[in-house]
Amino acid sequence: GAMATTSEDGHFSMGVAAPGDYVAVIDSETLALPSEFPVTLEEGLNRTSFEITGCAVEGRVVDSMGVPLGGQLMRVILGRDASRGASGVLHEAQSIRTRADGSFHLAGLPSGEPLSIQSHARGWQGSQASVSALEPGEVRRDVEVVTDRGADLTVSLAPAGGDDSTSETLVAKLLEKAPVGGREPRSPGIYRRTASLRPGQNSTTLEDLSPGRYVVEWKRRNAVVASVEVTVHAGVSTSVTLTE
């Protein structure tokens, strides 16, 4: 497809190979999500205009003690797609990070459906806040995302044989979440982390896990080779070895 950059007054011009039905995608470093507009182009010169009237969400990211966190990377998932995990991410921009006071402003959001506002930074757990459906043009303020220090877990494998041609899979399932800020933890629900190891690779590190008690399974061709329970702590790197 064709691309163009708008001038200071918002005008643009681009050449398209053939008439037909297209989707114009307008994106910007200041928008959390791109805006899409269907457009039908006829032969010859076409004139059209697009009005961006998206919603916005403002708030801040803090730890469990209320300390604001700058440098957190923000992303948005449509509520209906949240169950798909990373595949539901509509847009992620490195430029959309929290300011030094933990505040963020996410513009260009759709109205009419719930959103999941998520944050993450190295050394911190990924966290999210749910936002109910926005009205057209609404700016939702005072949304707070609470996170805490994450834990790293390095897992090494000790295969019985010398076969380096098989890929291995590690699955870490959270059994019991550690208390946060002196509060009893909520039920962990379904929380797991999966990592694939290339043939010949015998170790990997699972970064920024939620502190707590896990069972780690080593799988080969969907069969469990070995498993172990391990407890990881906030801000601490833990190592464990699985033996075939």
C-alpha cells in the first residue's frame, strides 16, 4: 500500500495503483491505537478528509506502596480480545511510556468496548487495569495501574542423552502467589509462562515473574520429562535444574 506523511496543516497526498476499496490507517507517536477508515477510490483525483475523534485514558502506574513508576511501557488490549494474550495487542509503541511521576496519557482509543490498560518494564511484573467502555470523545482520568517488583527464574536442563536435535519446552505454572505490600494475595487464577529452547540450548531465564510458588515442567513432544516446585522472590534471581 501507499504511505504519506501529513503536513503541519494536516494535508496529505499519495498515489494509489488502482481504483477500489481501501482502508486508510492513520497512526502517530501520540496515538495509543491507530485509527482506521474505509475509503473507496475512483479513477482520477480523489479528495477526502478524516476526522479523528478517539477517546483517551489518563492515569498513573504505581507500586503497592503508592510510589509512582516512570519508564513503564504502556499498551492497550481490547477487552473482548484480552483472553488471547499478546495476540490481542492492537498497538504497542516504545514512545508511550510513563513520565517520571508515573503518569500516562493514551489517546486515539476506540469507544463502545472495554479496554485493558497494561504496563511493563524490566524488573517489574506486568500489570493491568480494566477500563469500562468509553463514550465517544471521552477522556477517562485517574486510572491507576498497580505493579511490584518481579522475579527471575533461570532453568537449566540436564538431558540423559546427547541428542541435540530436539526442541524442548518449559512451562512455569503459578500455584500460590506471594503476599504483596503486607496484603494477602488474590487467587492467581490461570497464570503461566512458556519458553521454547532451541536444539542444543540447555538453559533459559524466565524474567519478571510474579513472586510465588511455581511448578516448572520440562516438556518434549508434549510429554512431561521432569518437573519441580520452586518459590521465587521479588527482586531475586533463582536458579533450578531439571534432570531427565
